[in-house]
Amino acid sequence: GIIAAKGPAKLIPKSRLGISVWAMILLEKYLYQRPIARLLESLKGYGLDMNVSIIRDVQKVRVTIQANRVNKVVEICPDS
């Protein structure tokens, strides 16, 4: 039989959106400083009707990633 690998991990468990959508959202919001309301409106054109609470979940993940990076730096350089 055919053996297939598992799909990529979801940023938010049980979400239908893949990592590429979240990467685009983060770029639009933080790199290009695009307001969330305008971003959500443009995503509707692609058939993605998202609630602002989903964006907040992404922001929580971003903060967690940043905190983990800081903790790793502290572990590597404890005298800093």
C-alpha cells in the first residue's frame, strides 16, 4: 500500500488554515503595518471569512515564540 507522511503541523490546532496563511497575516500586520480590519476584508476575497479573534490567537503565538527565543538566549548566555 501507499504510505503517506503526516501533513504539516497547524499553527492553531484544528484550524483549516495552513502555516502559509498565518505567515501572510503576520507579514501584512507587522511588516507592512496593515490594519486588521482591512486585512480581514481582503481575505474575504479569497473565501476566508475570519474573525478578529483568530488574529488575536496568532498574536498570542507570536508572543510565545518571542518569549521562547528570549528564554533560549538567556540559557545560552546566563551572565547577560
